[in-house]
Amino acid sequence: GLPGSIVPTAGNPQSATVGTAFGLALAVIVRDAASNPVRDLPVVFTAPASGPTSRFRGSPADTVRTDSAGFAISSVPVADSMAGSYTVRASVEGLPTTASFSLTNLSGTLAHFAVGFGDGDPFAVRYAGIPFDLQLVALDRYDNIAGGFGGTAEISSNLVLSTGGGTTPSFSGGILGEYPVAVASSGTAILT
């Protein structure tokens, strides 16, 4: 018969670290108006074209035919490089409703830090002995905030630091908001 419903049966919801495969393929069952399975019907699984998304064998869409029991199972999606949540939809021609899958790309582990200044001006003159605030953000290899990072960082400089040298307080959610630093003497300071 003609398709009357499409319902997710596996893979919803789930999460994976950016750049890795999800644990499960996405699966739906398609039935007609009398609840009988509809066989040999193309089902299109479609991920968002931009933003946090995933790919099926390198493509944003995967077309799979239903089996004799009305099931269609996608290839296993792979999270792209952007962290965040999104919806993958499964659809069949002639049916206005879709099946929705809630997927989340989780940030990866710490790869490096981004450093900024509390006043937002990276080129402003800083005066010797007067503290200024650093903002540190832990980032994964794709520059997503490494929200699971709760460790510390070591702050050092080519010049003597009168404030802020050594181990920082622990990060929270991958962020160390304002960390005061002061350089003891005049000159061009390189903070590491």
C-alpha cells in the first residue's frame, strides 16, 4: 500500500564526539494506513547542510529502500567538525510527515588554548606592574570549546610576572573567565 506513517525505531537520540562515527545507524519503519509494512520504498535520511551536522558515507543524505518488514536502516552517520545538536530527518515521497532523529556532536578533548584579554583589545598597551585580565578557552582540534576540560594551565613569560605566573585555577566547562596577570618590568612580554 501507500505509505501512511514513518517512525524512528533506532538511533534516536544519540551523541558522538566531533569527527567520529555515532554508535548506531538510524532506522525507521514505514507502514501503510492499515499498519502493514511498506516494502521496497526509498527512504531518504537527510542531515542539515550546514552548522553542526553529520554525514552518511561523506554525503548529507542517505537513500535506503525498506525491507520486507518495512524497515530502512541508514549507514552509520559520522559527526562533522562542529559541536552542537541538530535533527536528521527521514522522509518518503508522498508522505508529508517525517521521522526525526536528535543527534549531538560533542566537542573533543583539549588540543590547544585560545587566549584573549578581558577588555577585548589584544593590541592595547599594558603597563608594567598593573594587572590585566586574560581569558583562556580550552579548544579541541576543530576549535570547538572543549567543554569537558576542567584542568589547569601553566602561565609563564619571557619577562618576570609579578602577578599570575604559574598554575591557573581550574577551568569550568573549558573556560577560565578572567585571570589577572601583571608583568614586573617594561618590554615586550610573550606569555605562554
